[in-house]
Amino acid sequence: MTSDSRTGPASEQFVTRRSSLVTRHSSLVILLACFAGGCREPQGDKELVARTDRSLARGARFLVSKQLPDGAWRSEVYGGLKDGATLTPPILKAFAYLPNPDTETRAALRKGVSYLMSWIGADGRIRSDGSELPFPVYTAALASMVVDMESQDPAHERARSAWFHHLLQYRLSGSLGWKPEDSAFGGWGYAVHVPKKAGPGESPYESNLSATIFGIGALRHAGVALDDPIYREVRSFVARCQNFPEEGKDADPRFDDGGFFFTSSDPARNKAGIAGTDRLERVRYNSYGSATADGLRALIRCGLAPDHPRVEAARRWLETHFSATSNPGRFTEDREVLRDATYYYYCWSVGHALTALGAQKTSANWARALAESLVRQQSSNGAWANAYTDAKEDDPLVATPLAVAALAHCRWTLSGERPPSFK
């Protein structure tokens, strides 16, 4: 166990350093043509990049218009998203990807960062006003990444460290009583309280790929070296969520398609439902797009090479099932209504995932298809919103930052320009 040379001991300690800153999917024939390079001529990319830039600017203006005087963003739709700390970090993170933020956007960013810094108490910890953060993992992970976007002076560094160490308290680790054989061990979940394991038997706590990919992003942004044991522990949870056999004797080709499902520790949360029972009498779950994009990103960010069998299998699943208009995968009939509830989250994650693979592993045609789809779905006021409510994406302040970040990844791929070195 190591220590943070700047902030002292914490529940889990690491040597850290600051790093720089809705229709069904297309037919397989069209998809394969896109990945082969047949969707658009490169010349058309210039026009699409220009349209994308205009769309991003409109999205940014909408978000800036919704910032409140204290620098936070609060939902106008859901009472549970009015705390300020929940919506502010993802909106600031979306601003990080804009190619040419204007003066108003930069001012909004500074104001939002100041708001997140105001959460740091005199003791250098996240202050408590008697209530818990509704989504502590998402909030702390993103806040730890965005507070140093504006400056890396001591005050910003202190805030970054406070949010980062708050995040570490919520990982289902050995220090909280979790063991490697526990299905939730190693990851992060939705716990509002620190998820200590009380003893043997059932636990109210789970880990999931979505919370875990945010945790991994914060680790990488903090500069935690890839040889740190934490990545091995996190990866052990991620691997449990992939339909991929550890050994040949455990393989069942009916289910081992290389894709991912949401969690191995709370089956009801797997949106695509149960796929069946394999030859070893294990219940298996359907792979689907948003989970597979998260899983692929997690594998890469935890240090696996692009040619690792697990990464290759997840890449093949995404390329084969990719859709620009719907969250792909086979959903059971009773779960079909959940398919596109996380459509904008899917766009956000698949954009990150395919960008992370790089040009050598996939073509830019996914970016063309996704950019066209997102630009087309933008409202006249610059916002995006989902027709489905299950994941609260009907709230424009939830959907819009996801769409902006996804569209920005398309833009960087299409333009051939280097994206920001922002994790």
C-alpha cells in the first residue's frame, strides 16, 4: 500500500499525480458496408464536421443557459437531481471535449468548477450537510476529473484530491470486507453509503460496469500507474460481466459472444435480461451495446492491449452489432422497453470506446453514422432528450451532456485532429 504524498493517508492510498488535460439498428449489410468504408466519401466529412461544430455550439449554449447563479446545474424535471452536485460534473466534462468553446462557455466552466470546489470542507474532505450525495461514485469520479480543468494551483489540486479520495471510499474492496470470490469485488456500484460488507450471505450492495468505468476514469486521470494492484482487482469484476470463457472447458458458444452485461452481482439490473442456462448450469445474460461499450473501455483503461483476446472479442461484438440509432443487442421481450432508455448513454460510451481503439482497429464510419444521427435528433433549442424515462434521459440536462460528448468524439475522429488529452 502506498500513500498520496500530498494529502496523506486515506482509506485506500495511492501515489497520484495530476494528468493533463430512437429507431432500431441498421441492417447488418449496411453496417458492414459502413465499417468497410462505404458510407460516405472523405470529402463529405468536411461538411459533416462543420455541421457537427454548429450542433456542438448549440448544445453548449443550451447548457450554459441553464446554469444557476451559484454555478451549479439542477434538474427542472426530477427532484432527485436538484442537489447540484449530480448534474454539474457531467456537464463540465462535456465542455472539456468542445473544439472551440466560446467566452460564455469558458466562463460557465470556471463558475461550475468553483461550485464543485465549494464542497471541500476545512478538513480537506467533502463536506456533509447531513445528507448523502445521490450518486456519490459518478459525482466524485467526474468532479475529481473536472476541478483541475481550469487550473492546477494548490486550491484546485486540493479539491481534486478530496473528490478522488471520496470516490475510493466507495469501491467494493478488501478494506471494506469484500473478498475476491465475491461477485461484486473490485468494482464500484450505486451505494449511497460506504458499502461495507457486514458478513456472509446476501448484501444490499452491488458493483456495475457503468459506475466502475467512471471510477477507472478517475484513477487514470489521477495518474495511478497501471501496475498498481487496484487495476487487477477492478478488472476481475469487469471480466465477470463479459460473455467470454476464462478457459476452454468453460466455453459455451451459445452465450460466449464477447459482449458484456451490466453486472454479475445484481441480475435484475441487466437491462437485456436472461439469455438462458449454459451447459454448466450457470444463468447467463444477454450482451448489449451500452454495457459492451463500457466493458471494452474498462478493459483498455485497465491496461489490456488492443489485441488481447477479451478486447478483440468485445470489439467484434460492437462492430457486428453497432447501431447509430438504437442501443443494440438481443433484449428479452419483457425487457424490450428498456432498450433505448439509455440511448444517449450508449452513444456516449460507444463513442469513447471506438475512439479508444484507434484507427488501426476500426474505421471512422461509425463516427459518420453516429454524428448524422445525433445532429438529426437535436432540438431547435440545442438540447437532446429521450422519449423514454427509465434512465431519466428525458431530462435534457441528463441527455444533452451525453450527446455533446458523443458528438465531440465523432467530430475528433472525422476531422483527424487530436482530441483533448482529457481522460
